[in-house]
Amino acid sequence: MKINYRLTLILLFLLSWISNFYGQETAMKDKKSPSQPEIGITEHLNSFIPSGIKVIGVNNDTNDLKQLINKPTILNLVYYRCPGICSPVMNSIAEVAEKMEMTAGKDYQIITISFDSREGYDLAAAKRKNYFSHFEKPIDSMAWRFYVSDSIDILKLTQAIGFNFKRTGNDYLHPGAIFILSPAGKITRYHNGTAYQPFEVKLSLIEASKGLAMPTINRVLAYCYSYDPEGQRYVLNVTKVSGTLILFFGLVLLLVLLMKPRHNIVTKSKEE
């Protein structure tokens, strides 16, 4: 009877905690206004970049984005005047391109597009010149291309790829990420955050060359961390992590208590 009583208390505690935890999650979701877009990444693996999205290059030339993707591609969305995480994202891309055992322009390409329709191709050209000047080894002029676009085409692209952002004054609240595309324009991998490992990016580009879409490697990190739109950074979600640990250890304790009576029965039978 003591065992059953203790088990009942533990089960009631776990059920109470789960109900409270998910109740808070639901309440937080309910508080979000439907008119406010979610800020972050919604993965659309195996989806394709639609045709007809026009982008403008550094020479004021207009191109169809789908036609530009003819090899494994690292795509990233920024705005060139960004005072926050856009520069760290592009710095990390440049670092990966320098360290990775693949040749940009030959084995893969990089495409950067501004999601701020107010920015012109002159800003794209200035940003391109800035980053090309930092490469220690020569890089093909077509290896990393910079573009701008209009609001309609930007919306088509961001919706297709699952990039959710919100304008606040003259700036934007947005996540940091790069997207890996196959030569056919299929979304095969997401790398979230502002820092990327050369090995992981190389592996995802090889997979993309074969058209293989793979789940995000840092899904666990995405669960443990939440995007802070005000600070424009990822922060540890203490509630989720601590709640998961409590649930885990509670279940372990429950299993121990369930196994304990069996152990006693086996011991008594041996003594008889």
C-alpha cells in the first residue's frame, strides 16, 4: 500500500506539472495577435524555390532567382544596413568559404539577398566589395553574389523558405540562418544561428548536390533555445529545459519504484 500511495503522489505531481507547463505554452500562444507575424524559421524541407522571383544584381541587372541556382547553393537573407546579426552571419559565411575544402564558384555558390525592399543595388555592390576584399585566397567573381528585390518578390521568397521577420521603425527583427539548396532549387538543409562549422556546411552541400534533404542538425538546440527578437539573439529557454529534466527524473524515479516490489518478491522466493 505504501508503494501505491507513493506512486499515486508521483503520478499526480507529474500530471499537474505537465498540465501547468503546456497550459502556459498555450496561453502564450493565445496572447499572440494573429496580425503579428512570427519571428523565426519555419522549415520547409523538400520544398522548391518558386520560379518568377526577380532579384537585382550589383550591376542593376534583373535575374530569375530559380535560374541562378544551378549548383549547390548557400542562400542567406539579410538587410545590408542591419546593425545586428546580419554582419556576423555574413562573416561566418566568409570564414566557412575560406576554411572549407570546396571551391566557391565551382563546387557551390553563395547567394545573399536583402529582404529590405528599400535597399538598392548600390548597397549590394558596396557590401560585395567589402566582403571580397577580406578573402585571403582568390575567389571567383560569381562565387558569391549579392542582390536586392522588391517587396512582392521578397514576400514570395521569405514565405517559400520560411523566413519570418517583422519591421520595427527603420530596422527589422529577424532570425539568423543560412539555407542550403540543391541545384534544382530544393531546400535541403537549414543552419540556424550566426556561426557555422565548415564540416557541417560541406556535408550539407554534398547532400544537396544529390538532392538529399536532411533534418537540421541542431534541432535539439532549437528546442533548448528561443529567439529573442528584441536582443536579436538566441537565449536559453530555462522553462523548457528545467521542465524536461524534471519530467525525465520523475519518470526514472517512477520506474525505480515500480521495479522495487519485483525485487523484493524475487528475494523472498529465494529465501523460501
